Amino acid sequence: MQTVTVKIHIFPNDAFLLQEMGNEYIQTVNRLTEQAESSGIFPKLTSKDVKANLPSAVRNQAIRDARSIDKKTKKQGKRPILKRRAYYVNNQNYSLGRDTVSFPVMVDGNVQRQTVSACITEREQGLLSSGKLGLLKVVEKSGKWYVQISIEVKTEPAAGDVTMGIDLGLKVPAVAVTSTGKTKFVGNGRQNKFVRRKYQERRRKLGKLKKLSAIRKQENKEHRYIKDQNHKISRKIVNMAIEEQVSVIKIEKLTNIRQATRTSRKNAKNLHNWSFYQLQTFIAYKAALAGIQVIEVNPAYTSQTCPACSKRNKAKDRTYQCSCGFHAHRDRVGAINIMRQPVADGNSLSA
């Protein structure tokens, strides 16, 4: 089984009501975790024990969330305080139509079922009908409302025995190499840099005019561009993996990538802004739906080590040349070595 999340755009008639419900939910969870921290133990609770302007099913979900946070607090030593507004409903208390989502809310002290219009794409409909529906989360982002629904999808392991390695970068967003010798360069780093410089220049001009709302809109557009590019890159990579009968994809462990990666000053801002983690997450969940395992490996020296003789050399620009005679594109060398690397920590990357 694989858990994926479907994000659906909704259009509530009463956004203020959803804001109230979201605020009430996180305040309830924070209050329960604070009480548990003070007493040293999380008590046995039912919805009747929790005073909150929430439907009983939602109060039960708040208890479960608070208990989970309390367990993490005991391990980590610091109690997190929820600040971002959210509203959770379990899978027994919401329903989906072709273009609607329905869930319980409180109106004047009474439980009412709120039905809101929704934009559910064919892809989302396919995912929603392909597995077991889980928790629903109502969130607001940049003035727009969404529901996020977790789904457990049954997947069959890929039948092939081919391994793929993926190297991520700025000039070439992703290079994929298989153990059968196939190579694919995916994405256009030059175009990405041009588009992002354009957005940065617009924000600078708007900043001088102190147009904060317009700046946020430009940031949102840039984030949507990045997300769209990462979706397209990940889809091409997974499609290649399916065609080549890949059973395992190896990607680099991203811990401290910004500190470990050597880059020019002009690339520094792009490096810190481009969402490598988002791209890896997209690859992981798309691969998981195809039954392909994704694992992390240590990327140290993968772009310097010769795949033929294991000698370390520094590439000149994008060309890697070794004294043994081996030469290739630097990022292809990185992908080959990532493909051959052992697992970093024994754990698969979560999708």
C-alpha cells in the first residue's frame, strides 16, 4: 500500500465559517497538548470531555492529533504549538460528489453539513476511486481554499530488475541513468533561470514602489512555475523508468545540500530557491504508484569519481575527463555513481 495526497480546490460560500472552524481546531489541539504537558500524562478522553465548538467527530480527531503530538513531545523534548489554521475530518464524516465536497461544521451551536463546490480533475477522480480514502484536511492558502485527502493505494512491485540513478542540478534539472546504459537529460535549466530572473526583476521594481500585494502575487506565480516544472520533470523520469522496467530508483540524500554544493555567486540564489525536495517528493510518489522503490544514497563525490577506475577528478565546466580515458557529461557521471551507491540509511524515501 502507498499513501498519496490529493489536493482539491474548493469554493466555499462562507469562508469566514471555515476560518472559525480551523482556528477552533488548532486551539483545541494546542490546549489538549498543553494540559497533557502540565500533568505529565495524556488522559483518556472522549468527545464529551472536550469543550470546543466543533462537531463530535472532529473533536475526536483533535484528540487523536493531540495524543500524537504529545508522544512526539516526549521523544523530542519540546512541545510544538500549532499556528497554521487547519480543519481535519475523518473518512467516515465527509463525502465527495462529481464537483462537490461535503463535511460537518458548527453553525449557531448545531452540527450542519457543509457542501461546497469543488474543481476535481479527471486525474484526481482517478486517484480518489483507486484506493481507500483517509483523512480530509481543509486549508487556506493565499486566499484560496483547498481540501487535501490522503488515499491508500494498492500497488504491485515493479517486475523488472533494472536500477536507475538520478542526479539533480541547476543547469540540467535532472539526469537519469539506468543500469542498462540508457541516459536521459530532463528539464531546461537555462530557461528556468531566465524565467526566475524575470520574476526577481519584477519583484525588485514592485518593492521600490512598495506594492506588497503585487509582490506576493509574483511570488505565487513563481512557485506555481516551479511546481509545474517539477511535475513535468518527475513524470518524464518515471515514464522512462516504467519503459525501461526499472524496479529501484536511487536519488541523492539532500541533507545539507546547500552547504555541501559548491556553486558560483550568480547561481547561489537559484540554488537556495529551487525546490529539490519537492522534485524528489514528486518522483517518489509517482514511482510508488508504479510499484518502483525509491531510496536515498550519499551523494558525496559522485560528480568527481570516475565510473571506470574510481579515481577522483574535478570536471571542467560540464565535461568530466579522467586520465584512464573515460569522459562524459559531469551530471551523467553523477547519475551513474548515484545509481551504484549503497543506501544512505537503510530507509526508503517516503512519498
